[in-house]
Amino acid sequence: MNQLQEIDQLRQQLHHHNHLYYVLHAPVVTDQEFDHLMHRLQDLEALHPEAFDPNSPTQRVGSDLSNEFQTVAHRRPMLSLANTYNREEVSDFYHRVSEGLQGEPFEVCCEMKYDGLSISLHYEGGRLVRAVTRGDGTQGDDVTDNVRTIRSIPLVLPEGGGWPDEFEIRGEVLLPWDNFERLNAQRQAAGEPLFANPRNAASGTLKSKNSAVVAQRGLDAYLYYLLGDGIPGESHYERLQTAARWGFKVGPQTRLCHSLQDIYDYIDHWDTERSQLPVATDGIVIKVDNLRQQRSLGLTAKSPRWAIAYKFQAEQAETILRLVSYQVGRTGAVTPVANMDPVQLAGTTVRRATLNNEDFIRSFDLHLGDHVLVEKGGEIIPKIVGVNTDARDESLGEPVAFITHCPECGAQLVRYEGEAAHYCPNDTACPPQLKGRIEHFISRKAMNIDSLGPETVDQYFRTGLIRDVADLYDIRLAQIAGANREREKSARKIIQSIEDSRQVPFERVLYALGIRFVGEIAAKALARYFKSVDALQTATTEQLLQVNGIGAVIAQSVIAWFANVQNQWLLERLRQHGLQFELNDDELAAHSDRLQGKTIVISGVFTHHSRDEYKALIERHGGKNVGSISGKTSYLLAGANMGPAKLEKAQKLGVSIISEEDFLQMIE
Ligand code: IVH
């Protein structure tokens, strides 16, 4: 056997072991043996670059090369499913199907509704050639390089499997619970923002520009829909078995149901049992099994008539409230937090839940020692949704009374009229407020001083090195490198990134100041309108209200911020440190009001710029990008492969249809 043949053989062996390990969870070789084969293949591939294959098992580790995602049109639109939330709606669906089939008997296939993001995989000649996200259903992002790193997705199908030369298979990409927990633990340790749930984590991961990162995170994929000509099997269930034979991971929970009662039993079973599954699920999907019957039922504009999703109620758990603690944020807002006995909920252990504000606590007449019901929504922090008052032992707990003074600095709290939150008014000396403002200032979307983590800020703050953001610019190497210069390397990095931040553009400096209610978008709008801090500082309420997206609340907050003498002093010091206090010439030149007052819909695939770039261009020239066409739309920016429905609607409503070239000329 020559080396090329050996490469071929090793690849087949490794694909096979990979399937046994990641799909069937039944390996027949040890990890060492697997690694040994892999290393041999890597060595041989290095000797034979001419044998490169993107679908080789060695490619599953991804690469550090940054990839850009191309937008590609789906060959067949990716529909979604109609949702139901109770048995009556399921029963309605069942009877609608029966009617649609004119009383003909039918079976349905019940499967889990995986809570990840949908993916469409294309195979040609038994090899993965393209993987595309759902996007807007008509077009999505080509994420093939990233998907190749998902170990449970076969890159090459087994010979003689009977697969057609070309087909598509759809399913869900997920980050299993244990990998999700590990990832968030790592991010917490590194002071990075946490992912709220596995779906967000999976989506963020799949859109990562670095496929090596994707490979490390441990995504998984469950497949549930085969499309194309020549696929064996005339029922959905059979086709899933077929997909499993070809090496795909299909949900092992899938069942054929023969009656409405069967469906209810399936729902009842998985409503509780799903907490044992390795991945997040948010419902079940009910599909008419027979493909001929599916075709005869057909589709609506958005979803098939032959399938429906039943969504589970959010999971709840009961536990005991032990203590209420209070957190003071950067704005001085005081948030009460419930500290409870640990309880398992939707895959994680929960110890704390937000109590929002005083009214929220009152609405439950909350007592310490109460048996509280917690629920996990889409956020990281769970919430309390009820109290089991029957279990209350009146003799023990006392009603929770909101604190009157700041737990951090002792100042008396205030509650402004019309607001639910309590505030600590001591914004010039309350430590978490001072620290919070510094953390906000250095954050990625603000000044991006990324070498400083929250712990370092905390340390500098405690030792008195910094009290406000202007102090950052006075830090000297000798102060932070350690007595024996043992931290010199990291200290240099810190000094450098503080130095670099002087070039951060004005709009981000404005955001970094942390003026209440002035988020990224408002800061951008203000910077572009007023063009300099000097102009903004002297702006009147009327002028501020002229700015797109600025209302009375933001205007008031801006005026108050600039009126404060301490802030004026801070600004002066930052100015002396050389921060950008006006838009630079490039930014001024890149902006215009050529599209002022125009609303523009983007559709199709483009060649000169990506959709996101067109979106940015529209904004930069004063226009507004919107998603759907209406009588008010000024232009439809039409690319290739645009959906016929949009085109027709635009024509009917008399909206001007322009090409990329027309558009670029307009803003030239
Ligand atoms: S079938 C035409 N099956 O739910 C039918 N979808 O709103 C296509 N999903 O976008 C979907 N688990 O991302 C189907 N077992 C399952 C599913 C599933 C999760 C997702 C999918 C889709 C959304 C439907």
C-alpha cells in the first residue's frame, strides 16, 4: 500500500470511529488508539499536500484563519412551525389534519423540539459541501468551515449507503448543557460576558470567525428533515432511520403515534423527562408521517400544514427564600436579589433570583423562609414567579422590607417619582458606582481597554490608584509593574491599551462616559448630529429633541449630566489627556444626509458589499433600513435571487426597485 492509499484508509477508519464515538456513543478503540491514527494521518497529509481534503478528519480542529460568511440563497425556503401551547390547540391541529385528509387514517411522528439554531447541510457525492444557517428563511450564512468541526456531523458518508448524489438535510445545532456550563465558567473566570442560554452560545459559536474556537466549544447537531430527489422511504419516520444509517445523529426520542392520546402521552412524558436530556429542548414537534399525505396537506406562506410545534411551559422549581441581598449598579440603581436554597432547574443549579424592585417584593407579600417558585426564562438570572403561601410558617419568617440606606456607602436611598427602582444618590463617592463607571468606560464597546479586567480595576480602586476614569491616563508603569518589576509584561500591555484608547472615535467616547440612558445607539446619533462635545455640551432640550431617536428622557439626562460641575471637570481632564472629542474628518466624510428620510428594504444576494455593509451604508447616509415592504418604503435594494413575493409586492405598491449599482451611485 502506498502512502496515498494509506491516507485514504486512515480517513475512512477515522470517520468510522468518529461516528461510533460522537453519534452512537459506543467507541471500539481507546482514545490513545484514535489519537495514534489521527497523528499518522496528519503526518502523511503533511507529506502529501496534493491529497488535501476539506472533509478529512484532520480538518475537524478548524483553523485560526478568519473566515467571512457569504450570504447564500436557500434552494428551498426554510420554513418555521406554527406554535401551540396547550392540548386544545394540539387537538385542533389533529382534527384539521384529519379533515384535510378527508377522513383518511394517518399517523404522526412526535419528536423533540431542540432549542438551538437550524442548519441546512448539503451533500454531493456523499460529501459535505455546504452548511448554511437559516437566516431569514430565504437566505442564510455559509458556515461550512465551522460546521466541519462539529464531530457528530458526518463529513463523508459510508460507501454503498444508497444516498442520492445530491441531497439536503436539516437539523439543529446545539451546545450541550455540560459544554455550555464549562464555557460560561471559563468566561466568568476571564471576566467576559456570559451567554444567557445554550441557544445563544451555540449561535455565537457558529458565527465565530475562527473555526478553531468553534472546534473547542463542542457543538453537537441533531438532524430531523431530509430533502431532495431519490431519498429512500415514503414516510418521515423511515427517512429518519435512513439518515441514521448514513451516519447522522437523529433524536432517539422520536416515536410514531397512532392517536391523539398517544400524542398527549408523549407530551406528558417528555414534559418532565426532558430535564434528563443532554441538550436544551423547548417543546415537541408533531409531524404527519406519510409523505404523500404531507404533500396533499401542503404549506401556508410560513409553515407546513402537516406539522406543528407544542411548546413546553418554562420549567419551574420550588425552593426556600433565605435572605434578600442588594446590589448597587453603576447608575446607583439598587436591585434586590433573592438568595435561596440551591435547586436544580432546566439543567443548572439555581441559588439566586432577581426580585426587581420593591413593588415586585410587595406583590408577592414575600417573607423570609417562604417557599418560592422560580422559573428560568431566556435570561441568565432566574426570576421568582410565585409563592406557595400554604407552606408558609407565619411564626418563622418576617416580611421582606426594602432597605432604606445604601448597603455600600450608607447614603439614604431615593425613589424618583414614576420610577420603580431605588437609587443611591451618592454618585460621587459610592464605591460600586465609581467602579461600575470605570468598568463601563473600559468595556469593549466603549474604550476597549481590554487588558484591564474587572479584578484589576477592583484592585486599582481599592489601593486608591484610580478613583475615576481620568485617573487611568495618569497610571505609570512603575506603579503597576510590582516592586521587583515582576508584572512588567502585563503592565506594559495595560499602559499600551490605555494609550491606544486615545484614538477611540468620539461616538464611543460619548458612550463610554456612561451618561444615563445614552446607550451605543443614542451616543452614535448624538455624535453625528452635534459632531463635537462642545456643541453637545451647549445644546438645548429643543436641539436635542431634533436628533433621530432622542426623546425627552435622554435629552433631560444629557442636560443634567453636562450641568454637573464634577462632570465638567472630568471632561476637562479627559480633554487634556487627548481623547477624541469630535468626529474626525474620515467620519465626517463617510457620512451624509443623501438618504435622509428614505426607508429602504434590502433583499437578495449582492456582489459588491454584504447585506450588513449595505445596512451600515444606509444608516451612514441618513436613511433607515427596514425589514418589510410597505406603502411608505422609498426603495427596494434588490440583489440576485430575490424572493418573487417581495418583488411583486414592491411593484404593486409602486416602490422603486434599485440595483446595487444604482444605490452606490446614489450615495457616491
Ligand atoms: S421541523 C418544515 N423538527 O424549530 C419543518 N424543527 O419553528 C421544519 N426545530 O426553525 C422544521 N427541533 O429550527 C423541526 N424536531 C424538529 C425541530 C425543529 C427544533 C426548530 C427549527 C425550526 C423551528 C420551527
